[in-house]
Amino acid sequence: MRTDLLPRPNMAEDVHWARGRSEADRYPALKARASADVVIVGGGYTGLSAALTLTGEGRSVILLEAVEPGAGASGRNAGHVVPFWARRTPADTRRIFGADMGEQMCRMVARSAADVFELIDRHGMAVDAKPGGHLSLVSTKGGLVKGRQLAAEWRAAGAKVRDLTSEEVADFVTTDRAVGGWLFEEGGYINPMDYARGLALAVTEAGARIHGHSPVRRIRQEAGKWCVETEQGRVEATHLIMATNAYEAGLWPGLQKAGYALTCGMLASEPLPESAVFKWAGPWAWADDRTLASGAMDGAGALTMSVLPGPGKGGMASLSPIANGVLSRYFPDLPPVGWARHWSGRLLATPDGFPRLIELAPGAFAAFGYNGNGIAIATAYGREVANAVIGRDMTVPVGGLKKAPLSALFPWLVRNVMTPLARAF
């Protein structure tokens, strides 16, 4: 099948996470013919987690990455490690997938954040990390009622979630706008680029081969093997894993249209003086906030925030007013923040809010669509797609490839219609 190049992230952007504890390793481009049990396309969390699982089971693996591990969404997100679905509840999960499958899916997600921090410790990764929890705040009584129900559902699925009164919120942040909240105690913050690089190093130490700067140009089947061609090389393998997520653009027919690729903007300040507002350095989000913004403090004390851009180019001039509006509305005692740098990443949303693990063809699989909660859940789905290759029993369902409704139009509607309308009310 003829394919196009993957869309590459803007490597000229000043991505704040490059200032972490890790250093970029050089992964050579593929310049020859090679063979393996499994070839993986995409060097983000999904592909790296799959490679780590497969090498642990004795499979030979070659991973092809268009730029370098973590160059896409895995190194450009907000750094929130969250053990819950972005848009769905445990009750939704059981209703859609059945009681048994839904329960095991939720239990997998409920432990996914703890699994990330355990993986970091086990492999001694150089990662700026804070595993102290993820804080959700609400400003309305209606939001608090829904939040209490959500927390109760996740507790029943095995998550460690603590309900917070407005007085208890004050132990974390100073704001008179919160009527309460909840803390997923096994969530936390990491430098996402550090984590991607740490996974890549663990993968190579386990025996897999990673080739950077090797965008795939063509995928085809030949004599029972998957043949994956780059500009200067070719890999033949029994199994293929597509781990391109929101950066897919034609490598497999129809895969690009299986979800909605949305651009998210990120901002970072210089290190701030000790703050009386953020008493706790972990990640926070306003669960009833119409701007879809969240934040955290990195290891150096810089404030980082993510926002969903509206119309326009999404640069500093448009992102900083959104972020400052959130801060002034919810944290009125915080002095004005001067933003030092901005960058962007792409997330892949799905029509029903659940990730996908699909069988593209015999021996070929793809996992994608984390709806903005990608660090922990993508790591978990990487293990699951590896299990699909191995032939183990699955924790999540394996489906077929389906086109998302309005796949080309929906991202435009989100940015130019839905997001501006939400902010107007």
C-alpha cells in the first residue's frame, strides 16, 4: 500500500520539557534491511511500552520513529499522570462494554498511574516526577455533586480517591472559588519528555532496536511478512504495531480518520518565587472549567499550563490571555504570571471517549485515542497491544477499524465554534 509521511511536530518550538533531568540519546536512522518478530511504528508511550513488554517476553523488536522518542505528543503534553478516563465514568464503561469487561478496563486504568511511577523506579529513569496525587477542583455545588459520584465510582473500581471539602482544598491551593474537590492519590506529575526518553533507554537496554529520524514511507505485506520501508531502509516482521496516535496521516488507510486530532497549547513560566497560592506542587485541574485548562509546578518551580486554543495561530499572543484568565478567575491572589515559552501538541479524541485497540489485519494492530489523558493510559494500552501480539487474554476489547463521524470537520468545529462558545458563557 502506498503511504504518506507522518506529520512531524514543529521541532523549532521551545518545548519546556527539554529542560528536564534526561538527555536526548541519538538513535540512528535505519539505513539497511533488517528483520524482527515485531516492527513498531511510532516512538511515543504506546510504542515504547509495547516494545518494553515484548522484549520482556523474548520477542525481537525494531521501533521506527520519524524524529526521536517523545518528539510528538508524548513529549509535549501537560505532564499530568491520571488514573481515570478523560471523558467517561466507570458506569459508562460497564454499560458500553458489559459488566465484566468494563470492570477490568476500569481496574486497569485505576492502577495505571501507580504503574507509571513503579516503572520509573524499576528502571531508574532520570525523570522529574511528583507522585503525590492529582487534584480536581470545582467551583459549583452541581459540579461537586457530580464529582462526589465520580470519585465514588472510581473508588469502587480500585482507585485511591479522597473527597475534599473547601477547607481541605486550602491545604493544596489558596482560592475562595473552590467549593470542594477530590484527589486521586496515585496520580501525579512527571516531565513527559523525561519519561519518554527513560522508556526509550529501558527499551534499548532490554534488547530492542530504536531507529530515529526514520519516517515510514510505505507499509505492505510480502510473503507473509510485514514490510515497512523508510527512505534508506526496510524492516520485515511477522507482526506490526501502529503507534502513531494523533500524528497518523496516511500510513494505514482509514487510520487517520478513526478519531479527531486536536491541537493543545502549553505554556511555561520561569521559576516563580515561593507561592502562597500553590502550596502543593502537584498537578491540578478545574473539573468544571469551560476553558479546559490545567496546571502544575515543575521540579524547578516553573508554572506550566495547558489550554485548548480557539481560533487563530495558537501562539503566545492567544494562549497567554486564556491562561491568565483562568488564573485570575480561580486564583485572584496570584500575582500576574509572565510566560516564558509556549509549544503545542496533538491529542487524539474518539467519538465515544474511549481509547481504541484494533486489529488492522492478521498480525497487525494499532492502539490510540487517549482523549487527553495519555501518559498512564497509553502506557497501559502499550502493554495491551503487546499482549494482543503475544496472543494473551486481553484486559481491553480488540475491535475493528471504523471511521469517526465528521472526522475532517470536527477538529475545526472544536477550535472555531465549540471552544469560543464555551468561553462566552
